[in-house]
Amino acid sequence: MLTKIYENLIVQTVCRIMVPFIQVYALYVIAHGHYSPGGGFQGGVILTASLALLFLAYGQGAVISRMGRRITIVLCGLGVFIYAGIGLLCLLLGGNFLDYAQLAPILGVSIPRARSLGILGVEIGVGLTVMSAMYSIILDIAGSPPAE
């Protein structure tokens, strides 16, 4: 008789130990994407990998009960809104789309710092969007029920 992988105590324990470290690393990649290689896309994929690991260890129902389709849709929309909102704010302030130097007067910082903070905001938006879109693909492949 085959046992289901999410009933394995060793796999669940290892996942419980590993997943927080993977998620902190993903947040590190997102937060430092404007200083070093990496950023929103890579961090979003790493976050999705941690969710996929939980999905494999605990089963579909346990993960979907914590992060269902509705939350996924909201996070995807929020990420796009953050990205586009920062770009539109730069346009409204008289610059080009994603011209972060225009954010300096609003943020009350120097132009290089405004660029750094603007890029960080965009990286967070991209990370949210990529994570939720990739997670949605995993749910589609697994055949989870659609959002009500």
C-alpha cells in the first residue's frame, strides 16, 4: 500500500524547518534586488517554491485553506497596482513612467535615495505578482477548485 507523502512525519518536520528560511531568503532577494542581482521576479519564484514545498508535504487542502484563490487574486492585483501606481505617480509629478527621481520631493529624500526606494517599491510589486501568478499556476496544475 502506498502512503501519501503528506502523511510522512519526517517530510513535514523538514518542511516546517526549511520553509521559514526559504521565505526569509526570498524576502531578502526582493528587498536587496536594487543593490545586487535578483529582485522581484526571483524572490517571487522562491516564495512560490516554498509554497510548493508545503503543498507537497501537507497536501492541497492544508495550503489552500491558508492561501486560497481569492487571496491569490488580491495579491496579484495588489502587486500590479503597486508597480503601476509608482509609475503613474512619477508621470503625474512630471517625469517619465518609473522616473524615480520625481519621487524625491514627496519622500523628502535625495534623488539617489528616491530612486532606491522607488525601485524597492517596484520590486515588492513584482514579487507579489510573480508569487501569486506562479502559485495560481500550481493550483491550476493540481486541479484545485476555482474561487467562489
